[in-house]
Amino acid sequence: VGLSVLFPLLKPDWFTLPIRPKPHSQIVFDEINKLQSGSKILLSFEYGPSTKPEIHPMTIALLRHIFSKDIKVYATALWPDGNFMSSEAFDQVSQEYSKKEGTDYVNLGYKPGGEAVIKGIASDIRTLYTVDLNGTSLDEIPMMKDVNSVEDFDFVFSLSAGFPGSKEWVQYATDPKGIPMSTGCTSIQVTDIVPYVENGQIRGILAGMPGAAEYEELVKKELESRGLLIRPGEASSMMSAQSMAHVVIVILIIFGNITYYLTRNNKRKGG
């Protein structure tokens, strides 16, 4: 079982399984794909190390999609750990696409307050943030010119592992202001978020690791159609490892039952 998990992670190209995106993942992809070059997207980080395996792969795939379309990214964090998650993601993907901080993306970082932070962003960002995560004044960042509230963004995306998260963005910012929004969340949150999706308040949803793998596949096909090749994403590799482990466990269960049946028959004959 250990080897069945290890090999797909070490050699993802050897263990590729077909991934069929579900409608909710397709909606998320289509919404991002509709954004034009130069559009502004607010990306909110609401997860930490404990939920990183589920949400971080979709963050990487999302940034690859966004940066490949030359969309401007504005990051904020409702969780303290969001600073580390956002910094790690930007460091990785910005190098792949030669994007520069302050010109192509800005990381505003974490502010305590939960719903109050969302309300502040909805009304006046500069009452909350005067500098970015690096301590640079917002007035010195070209990207921040004419960006004062959530209404100045073309799209909001919530990377959510709990409270505060996607539901609060809908309630206090995107729905009242009429800004389109989507989300990627942990599998356990899906049942809480789906009513907002079905009601049209959230446009699609990336549901846990399967949703991340589906989005990776959609982004991969999109970039390949433009002549850009990328390796299988982390979620796709983990889904392959999970599937291989399940196959091995089923085989072991089958052999265990066969062995038990043969052993029981031998005991009866011997008796």
C-alpha cells in the first residue's frame, strides 16, 4: 500500500489517470477564462497548513491560469496562515511566468477582524491597508492606482477552509455589490457552499482535491492549446496515488477473502 502511494507521487508521468471535470469545476474555469487581459481579480487566502493538500494545488493551478492571461492579482488573507500560503504560491508561479510583484500582482497580506475586514474591503480598502505585506506603501504600487473598494475588481475568488471564508464574502461584499465570485474549498465545506452556487451567488466551485485535479486538467489543456506545456499538477498526482492505493486495498481484500475461504475449507476437510 505504501509503495502504491509513493510511486505515483515520485513518478506522476507514469501513473496518469483520466480526469473528467465536473460541471461546477468547468463553470469556475469558464468564468476565469472569460476575463480579459488586464482584468483585476481579488484572491482571498483563507486556509493554512492543515488544509494545504486540498486547497494549495488549486491555488497553483488558478494562478497559472490567471498569469497566462495577464490578469492582475490582488491577494488578501482572512487567516494569519494565509500570508505563508500566498507567499509560497506567488514565489512559485510568478517565476514560471516572469511576473513581478507590484506590477503583475500585489500581496496585501493578513488583517484580523474576519467579517469586518470583508466589509472594509467592500467599502474602502485603504482604511484597512496602507502598506502591502512587504511594507511598501500602497501609494507607491502602480497596481493600486484607482483601486479603492471591491467594486474596482472584476472578479473575487475565495480559497476557503472555513470561517471566515466564502459565505462571508457573499454576504458582505460580492452579493451586495454585484461582483462575480467563485470559490475553492475543502471537501467537507461543499454541502454548506453548494446552496450559494445553485442560487447563482457563487459561480461554480472547486470541491477539495478532486476539484483541484479537475481544474489542473482544464488549465493544462488550455495552456497546451496555446503551445505551453506543463507537468501534471500536484492534485492530479495525489488523486492517482489515492486511486492506486484503493485498487491495491481492494485486491488485498479479495485475496484475503479467498485465503480465508480456502483455509476454512481445509479445516473442515481435516476435521
